[in-house]
Amino acid sequence: VIFRAHASVKRRTAHRVHDKPSIHTTAVQHDGGRRGEVKDAARRERLSVDAEAQRPTWSGRLDFILASVGYAVGLGNVWRFPYLCYSSGGGAFVVPYLIMVLLCGTPLLFMEFSIGQYTRLGPVHALTKICPLLKGVGVATVVISFVFSTYYNVLMSWTLYYFFNSFGATLPWTSCNNTWNAVGNCSSGFPSNSTHLYYNGDHLLFVFSHFFFLFSSHKLLQKTSGIEEAGGIRWELFGYLILSWVIVYLCIFKGVKSTGKVVYFTAIFPYFILFALLINNVQLPGAKNGILYFVTPVWSKLFEVKVWVNAAAQVFNSIGIAFGSMISMASYNKFNNNILRDALIVSFTNSFTSILAGFVIFSAIGYMAHIHNLPVENIATDGPGLVFVVYPEVLSTMPFFQLWAPLFFFMLLCLGLDSQFATVEVAITFIKDEFGPQVLHFLKREELLTLVMCIVGFILGIPHVTKGGIFVFQLMDHHTAVVSLVFLAFFEVVAVCWIFGVPRVCLMVERMQGKTPNIYFRVCWQLICPLLSILISSIVYYTPAHYGKYTYPAWAEGVGWAVSLVSIVWIPLGAIHEVSSHKGSLLQVSTGVIIQTN
């Protein structure tokens, strides 16, 4: 059914594009040297009105920008970026990161915005029209986004746990005077001659591939010895998981109309907290040394391949390339919306937030190094969880910390919810595009479709809130956000930039904007982005998932690879289906759906 998507799209969307010259027809004129002039403004306006009548749009331009910023700016900016800077020699990581933003991040974001806005379809149907041979990439993006949303909301349940437990005279994770602390395995700090930072013993850190959260092994998770031992459901977390999905539903049940209003708060509020923390931190003794460590590159690190690979991976994960969310959100734009401006705003804001979080973290690290009489480079821990030692320490130095602690965890909730909105919306958009009439005939209202998707996501998230759920969580995250994403990003770039072709992408942009992208974007799309994708894919090597010192058994690794294949397998299946069901050469099959006549 999924691989017949291109046929159904052509039937259902014919009326949308009845007045729109096909991409292929215009491309032929370009290839033959007879490139036509862009239609006049009145014609473009009429086309946009015709298309918009068939699909809901954002209430205003700012709605889309804030929704995109909210999705791009997430937990990774606050946690992973500062850690990668710390482990890669401070400013030495910022240089390759900014280069990757310019060469890959911004051009690919502009490309995804263009695809979504021009086709006015979700990632499955948009990529089916763009490159039928690799139409499985579109299905894969929907699958990986929905799988991601099922366990990402578990983070929101942890955030809610800390949020509600921070309304006390003392914060429960700042001392050993708790019934759940292991006797003899809890300390309220670290000695001045230590070369590693410890914080409250077992009440320490949890390290996982992309998102990190401070928790108590004995209180919050009550974790078992391994994935082999489920240990029953943690009912408190079960309740918070229900609450987190209820919040998500209430924010997105009206589609872009409700999401567009929520992001006005969730996308802006975190900046108030980050600036408040920064203002507090720069006044602390030793903060200057930490900031200097952040902005001063260790140039020898630039010659390490790992630093460049980490920078590229951070850009892909942070902006959300290959998740399908940007294509899905852009599909609700007006046809002539200025996507170049939006792409530059989102890309700049995402990078600015990462660097702002870096200043917040490193000023705090300088302060901690000062009070413990240690060099800045020695304030270290065994993973990106470093920041969840630093943030609570900073909060304790602020006046009225009883107010700032709940606000801090509420900020994390806002950052996470923005990303969750977009990932859930990808699946909902696909179902409405592919099975809209059938689903609405059965469910009657679109709000019920959103409710069903949230219920399914909640059910699939239950294994993560068992006492052994943390091991399930780590396994899922490693094989979804690390292994699968690299493959999807590579095939998406190849499908659009090389098979569909940069000239056709440029013509799409020209029809929407009235002018073609400049040479910077054309060069990035044609050469730099595909070559960097190939290079990154070849360098990234597989390492088995692990949780601390715990090694997963062989059967669990098999389950992990099955999770990866749930999304990846659609790429070869889609290609096989397209080749077997259409006659002609491989090139003809690759572009067959785009060949339309007026």
C-alpha cells in the first residue's frame, strides 16, 4: 500500500498542480538551453492560492519559524554540544562545527524546506515525487521519527519527575540524607586533588547517545542489573509518561493551528532561563578561565578526524536533517513563503543557542574549577552527562534557587516538547496524505487520529518505564538516533542532489521565490553535501550499545539491529518495488513520477 503512494498522490493532488508546470517539463527546457522565464507575480499568487485551498497553512509566518526553531533547538544544544566542546579541546570544536553548519546544515535545511513547501506533502509523498527509485527514504523518515518519539517522550517523563520534586526547601539530589542512597556509596562533592568530578555517588549521571539526564538509580529508576530483568513497571514514571503524552496531545490535536500557538511560548521561554544563568555565572569567581577555555582552540585537535565527524553528526542531529520533520512542517507553508530567510533564521538560531549554552556551561566549569582548586581541563566526567553536574551546581549559587530549579526543569520540558511535536506530526501528516479519506470516514475527526497516534506512542513507550527500562531506552536510542540516521541522511542527499538533480531543485525554488538559489547553495548541493555524507558514512564505524560498564547480550544486540532495520529496510524495498513495477532504464525509473505534462 505504501509503495503505491506515488500513484495515489498523482490522483489526489492533480487538482493541486493543474496549473503548475511539472518540474520535469521545466527541467527539460533548462537542459535543452530553452529555460523559460519565471511566471509573473499574479500567476504565482493564483497558483499559491489554489494549492493552499487544499491544505491547512500556518496562521502566520512567525508560527512556522518558531515551530522550526523549537524543533531544531532541543536537548542536544544544551547537553551534547557543550560536552563535545569540552572533550574536543574547547574552541577547537566550534571551528569545524561552524564550518559544517555553513557547508551542510544550512544548505540541507534550505533543501528540505524547498521540497516540503513546493510539493505541499509530507516526506513520504514528497520524496516519492522527487525520486521514485528511493521513495523508501520517505517511508524510512516517518518510521524513524515515530520510533524516536516513542522513547523520546520518556525523557519528558523524567523531566516531569524532577520538575515536581524540585519544589522543596532542599533539592533531593544535593545531599546523602535520603533513604534511597546506598550506604557508603554517596558523597556530597569531590576532593580537591581529584581529577574527575563526582556528584552524589549513585545519585550521579546517566550517559546515553544523544540525550542525558541526571537521575537517581535507586529512587527514580530503581534499575535492575540488566535488560534481562524487567523488574516490573515503575508506576510513578508510568503516570508521568501518561501526563507527558496528554501534554503533547493537547498541544498538537488541532494540527498546525494549535502547535503554531504553543511554540510562541515553548520556543522562546528557554532563552530567558539560559540568559539568567549566564548573567549569574559571569559574576562568579573563575568564570573567566572557563570561558577562555571555551573560546580558545587547541589547534592540534583540528587534525583529528573524530572531531570533524562529531561536528557533522551534531549538525545533522541538532537541525534534524533526515527526520522528515522539516519537510512536514514546510508543507504547511504558503506556496511563496520566503524559505531562504526561514532557513537562515533557523540555522543561525540553532547555532547561537548551542554557543550560548557553551558559555553558560564553561563559565560554570570555571567557577567549579576555582572553588575546588583544579585546572579547568580536569573538571571531567565519563560522558556528556557533565552538564547535569554543572547545571545543578550553578542553580545552587543563584538567589532563590527554589524558584530557579523548577524553572530550569520546566525549560528542559519546553525544549523537549518542541522536538516531540515535530516528530509526532511527521507520522500524522503521512497518514493524512496517504489514507486521509479512509481514516476520516472511520474516525470522523482529525483530532481522533492524533489521539490514536499518541495512544500508540504511549503503549510503545511502556517498556522504557519498567525497572529495567533504562537498558531498553539506551538500546533503542543507540540503534535509532545513531545507526539509522547516518544511512537515511546519506540516501536522502543522494536522492535529491544527484538523482533528482540540483537544476530541478533550483527551478522549484525559482517558482516559489522568483529567483534561483545563488552559487553557494548550488555548489553545496551538487558537490559538498553528497561528498561529506559519503565521507561521514564511511568513517562512522559501528560500536555495540552499552550502558556504563554493562554489555548487552547477543540477543539484545539482535533486537537493536531489528530496530534499525525497521526504518532502513524500506529503502531497498522501495527501490525493488519501483524497478519491478515499471519498465524502462534505471534512470527512467528514477524520475518517472516527475514526468508530467500540462
